[in-house]
Amino acid sequence: MAASSAAFGSLARAAETAVAGPAPRAIHPYPASVAWGDGLLRLKGRARLSLGGEPAADLVALMKAMWPRFALDGVGLDIARDPKLREGEMALGEGRPPALAAGDAYALAADASGVGVAVAGPAALRHAWYTLLQLVQPADDGSAAIPFVAIRDAPAVAFRGLHLCVFRESTPAMIERAIRLAAFLKFTHVVLEFWGMLRLESLKELSWPEAWSRRDAGRLVAAARAMGLEVIPMFNSWGHASAGRNKYGRHVVLDQNPKLAPLFEPDGWTWCLTNPRTQALLRSVADELIGFAGPGAYFHIGCDEAYSHATCDRCRVTDRVKLFADHVNGIAEHIGSRGRRAIMWGDPLLERGRWPAGFEANGTPDLPTHQALDRLSRKIVIADWHYNVTQGDVPTLALFKEKGFETLACPWNSAGNIRTLARGARAGGSGYLMTTWHHLPQSIPLLPLVAACTWSKDPAAPDLPQMGGSILRATIASLLRKLAPAEGRFDRAGWNPFEQPWEPD
């Protein structure tokens, strides 16, 4: 084997191979250290995967389900516990697990004897498995090959999340594909926000008649958890109370029952915070969604773009800043009593005009919610979203950190925005939450870029040849065929519901 398992170096050097041409395999996200060897491990018939310690049953089931899709059923896989291996070690064939170095999440070495893996914890074991699967290349004679390689790996950003919205137009297959791809790309969390599309017992009008049942939606939760993602439920608990986009004017509650108008401010866009029925409802919904999502550490309370805050006859005579702060602290405390931390959007806490162009700040002289910043519990995590920031620093992250808050940098759907906020997250120790909103088909091809920017400490990672646009999209399609097979159906294939019609020149 030309490369040792202790090999290190920059990504530029690591991408070199013993033969001319491209690297033997594309790996997403590209590991921190890769040293390619000059041979291939050939697998035929059946392969043996040995696991140390007491492997979790759900992980073993996941491995058994995924292996045939990557080996194309040509090479079978037998999985068994091996008492000679320590907890956190894995071996394919007679592979020897390498020793973990300081800072490694996992280390992998493949040579003529097999593949050996050592990991620092359960999450790292899944991530090592996802890397190993990307090394497998089946041949038409039923065999498969894994290139000789030594990998050491660890993420640059600890919290790597994906925010998914379920609209009426969303299909379960599309959401599931996004979940499975994100998990395979080593994301850690998925936020699920149902825009009137999950039936809730707290108030039937919070969902449209065609909304998903708890059972149907629960399949998404099960898929996420099986792949290693923690599920974060979300319910907008201040602005966006219509569960619809205001440019189209729908309101999930009031279009079904106008008599419920007192739950909201007069325009319906914002929850009425002085109404005790509203407060009780929001807490009941949070309890329902926490039970639906299963174990986890967070709950996203939204709280962005509440332009009509405190405009009803009762609210407008209050101290509007205190009303806002007390509401956020109160619902965060309730969520805390359920064992989770609240996440909220940061735009109401930033003063408009203080920040460069492109930064989202919705504290104004007329609605000075930014004055509540020092009044909020530091247990709240601030999701700092800025979709038009495509270069330079992200000083808002520094402000929230200076004030004692943990933060998530939140981009949307442009490469410059993704890269810039990732640099800010890495520099300031923030987490990262990719948003998709109504652009999920356009966002899926960007997920490998998000993964590259948040996984690697090396700024060159997003610019490796494997990240080229056309080849990257083809790679994503190849991965999705294995992670969420289309089973011959057009509507389950790819990530866009239609092909652009051909138009003559």
C-alpha cells in the first residue's frame, strides 16, 4: 500500500493519486485527510463486516439495507460482532482498524487485506460507513472494488442542519430524498416545518383537510432517525401565523374558520400575544410536535417577520418590546421544561440600518424589538439568517456571540451565500442551518456544497474537481438512486417534478 493510515497533508496534496487522471473516487463531503494508494481491494461472492462492542440494532439494519444498493447485489454482506475488535472499530474482511489520532472523528484504511475503521462515537460510525459506501464500485461480473486509501476525518462545524418546509405541493418522496441525501452527506439535524400540512389535535383548523396524518408524516421522522439525523420540530410562534406565504394570501385557520380571528392580530399575519387562548394553543402545539418528533435537543419557534406585532386594541397599549420578550422567554421556558432548547430567527433582534446592505434586520423605530436582545434567555439559540450576504464577514454572528447566545448561520439558495455564512460559522464557532423554503428542487443540488463548506476546515474543499457543476449533479443523481430508489417511477426520480420542454432555436 503506497499510503499509510497516518498520512496527512493539504487537500491539494491529498487529492493526488498514484496514476494520472482524476481521483479514484469522489467522496462527499471530502475528508480532512485522504491519501490514495496504488491498488484495489477486490470483493467477490460474500464479504464479512465485523463490528466491535455492541452495535446498535438500527445501525446494523441500516448497513444491511444500504450495502446491496451500492454493491448492486453483486457482493453479499455478512455482518457480525467480533470480540477481537474494540468498541468503535469495524473491519471489512481482514482489515486492520487504524489508531485514532487526536481530533479524529474516524479513521479508515483500505489495503489488500480489507478495510479497517476506528471511530470516536456512534455518529462517527455512521459517517465512516457513508464514506466507505462511496468507495465501493461494482463491476459487471458481480464483483466490487475499493481503492487503497487512508482517511482521517472530522467536521469543522459541529451542528450541520437542513430546514425543510412541507407545503401542500410537497410530496413525501421529495422530502424523503432530501432527508436521506442530507444524512448521507453527514448533516446532523433536520428541521421539519409543516405549513398547515400536519393534522394537529390542538386545533383542527391548523391544518388543511388534505394535510398529512401523524402516521404518514412519521415516516419522514423514521427515515431521518434511521439515517442518523436528529429531528427538530418547528412551529412559527409569532410571525408567519397564516402558515402560508403572504404574497398569495392564504390563511390555514381563518380560511376555514373566520371566527378564530381573535387568536391573531387584525391582519392575521401575527399571533396575538395578549390572548391567553393563543398562548395556551402555542404551548399545546409545541407539546404535540415534540411528541411527534421523538427524542431531541431543540425546537424551532420561528419568530421572524412579525410586521404586525401588537396592533390589536389590547396589544397596542402594552409595552410592545416587553410583550415580545416575555412571549419568547415564556415559550422557550415551556419548551425547556420538555427537555429541549428553543431556536428562533434573529431578524427581530437586529436594528435596521446598523448593518451593511444585504443583512436582514427587522428592528425599527416603530417596532423596536431589537431592544429585547438583552432581555432574552441565553438558553435560546439564535438562527441568524441573511440570504443576500455573499462576501465578507458576518458581524451579526459576532454580536450574538458577544451577548452570550449560541448561534446558527443560516444561508439559502446561492453558492456565494452558502460559502460566506460557512466561513462566518467556522470562524466564530457557530452551527449552520441550510434553509430551502419553496426552492427545495433548486436546493438539493446545493447540499454537497453545504456539506463541503461545513465539514472541511480547508477552504479549498468546495473547489475540488468533484464539485464541478455538471459532474456534481450527476453524482447527486447517482447517490439518490441508491438512497431513495425511484422504482421505475418518474415522479420519484431526480429532484425536479418536470423536465424543461424543448424549444427550437
